[in-house]
Amino acid sequence: SVVGIGVSGQMHGVVFWKTGQGCEWIEGGIAPVFEPRAVSHLVTWQDGRCSSEFLASLPQPKSHLSVATGFGCATIFWLLKHCPEFLKSYDAAGTIHDYVVAMLCGLPRPLMSDQNAASWGYFNTQSQRWNVEILRSSGFPVHLLPDIAEPGSVAGRTSHVWFEIPEGTEVGVALGDLQASVYSCMAQRTDAVLNISTSVQLAASMPSGFQPGQTPDPTAPVAYFPYFDRTYLGVAASLNGGNVLATFVHMLVQWMADLGLEVEESTVYSRMIQAAVQQRDTHLTITPTVLGERHLPDQLASVTRISSSDLSLGHVTRALCRGIVQNLHSMLPIQQLREWGVERVMGSGSALSRNEVLKQEVQRAFPLPVSFGQDVDAAVGAALVMLRRHLNQKES
């Protein structure tokens, strides 16, 4: 009954492969599966090899989006400088989900949606073209760049039976996980979607006709990513979310181990949330940016307004959860959301769903109706895009 396969994944990242040799189809238990062959390891969005100094040395892109470490083109520039022999082993590159689509369909060249291309850097969303001239003049291997396809379009058809899905099934061009996640739960254009998982994203649909500026602003806390039908999402993407809470828990466990006590991290997490639920307010202020932010890469975390009365576990946990939300709120204030026509916030994500204190702080920070429990799921969004395409084809 499957009518199409939707694929999405992390936009900021790159994997390299040899066309025609990127995988081998082998007989699995119930159906053929593909095994990676001439393919590199994935370089993810968390890769930190591109320093601020290195990024500053790169040519200025003709794009409204800045280039950061972990972006596909930035990583290729770094490899070109430090490991040029590595690049000679491959003739194709893409995100990890572009690779999956290419392998499923046996594509001679990778296809990439503008959602992923914009997240690689050096891509102009208005002209829908890579900055080929700028890149080529800097010695960039432009032959590695994928061809561009419209998000929601078909990249090809499966070349083999795959998990009992018939050969010849349509496969959509790979979508960005952010866009697919938002698509899965944005019921109205007036909804903003807040996702707190490992990191944090607050996204809203831009008004019709919106076009971003022509030059990047690395210091801007809000970025504008291509969505569907040539529209844009305004996105505040914080690097500091559930990972900050995990770092705090790990620190507490390590302190107790140093004191000769062994406690499970899950126990520490549940106890600290219980303590913070009882502690409804605090004067303690935590700026939780232990990982910096893309627009402020050198800003680290800090704790201020420390008093002897605010040092309990409940106080510190409450301040930490508040800091995560306030940090995002400083990147995309409520006034800006209202100007964009946002009337409701849809809250989701693993860190938010299991943390009552974070929920309270979200409601405190956003004086708009906030709806929790709506699952944001990139896989669901990608499937819905393909299903809607199928239904539109049937209607026409």
C-alpha cells in the first residue's frame, strides 16, 4: 500500500561517496538491503573543526545565510586545505539523507532540495543556484555539489525491493529535518513551533511574499530557511537545550562519584526536576550557553545573582530551565512573533515532554496560548509531504 517514500535528516552535515559504488545491494532476511561501500564517514553539524578564524578566511557567499562550522561547504573548504587527497577519492557529496535517496534510486548524480542546499552555505535561495563562480575562483571542487530539486518533488524510484516496498516506488527528494518537523505539526500558518530536544528551535512561517536580505549577517540570531512553495521559515536555532541539562546532570553525578557515591543519571534527573517543581521562583540567573551560539560562538555560560539563599538544587535547576527558555526568547522575542502574525505556540520535543519545569518556563516566557503534547516528527512530516503529493496527483 506504500505510494511513496519521504526522507529527511540533519541538514548541516556532509558525506562523500563514489558514484556507482556508494553501496551494494545484498540479500537480507526478508528483502534486499543496501550496504555502504565507497562512502566516507558522516561529518555532522556538531563538527567543530572550522574555527572562527578559518571561517573568516573563506570567500563571502552570495546568500542571505552565513556559513558556520559543520556546514557542508565549510567542511569541504577545510578538507581542501588540510586533506586534499581525501577529496580525490570521491566524486559526489550530499547530506546523509541525500546519500540514502541516491542509493535507493541508483541516481547517477545526487539531488538536493533547496532546504538542504541553503544549510550547506554558498547557495542563493532566490536564484536557486550555488555560488559556483565564487566557489570555483577559490579552488572549491564544484563537481561535488549536488543538482537542485524542488522540495516535495520526486527524486526517482526505488531500484530494488526495499523492506517489502516494491521496486519502482517514488522517492521524494530529501527534506531538511527542521522543515519536515515543522510540517508535521504546524496546523495553521499562525502557529509557531517550539522544539526542545538536544538543541532548541523556534520556527514560524514568514508572511507571504517575504524575501530575506541578499547578504549574510553572522551576528543575527534569527535565520530564514526555505520551506515549501518558495516560502520561508524564520528560525531561532539555539545550540543549548536538553544537552545543557544533560551536562548539568553529568556534572552532579561526577561530583558525587568524586565524593565516593554512585548515583544513576536518571535518578539525579528526576530528583532535580522534582526539586525545581517545588521551587516556583528564584533570583538566581543562569545564562546556559555552554556550547556558545552560532551568532555568538565565543559566548560561554555564566551564573549571576548568586546568594546563599538560592543555592538549593531546586533553585539551580529552576534557574537553568529558565535560562534555556530565556536564551531562546532573547534570540526571537515575542514582539517579533506577533509582527509575523503568530497566535499560538506549539511546544514539543523530548526534553520538553519530560520536564514540567521547562513547560512552566515556556508558558511564563510566551504570553500566547501554548499547546503541549503535539509530536514534532521529521519522519511524519516527510511522509505527509509525499502523501499530499500523491493525493494532489489523484485529484488532478
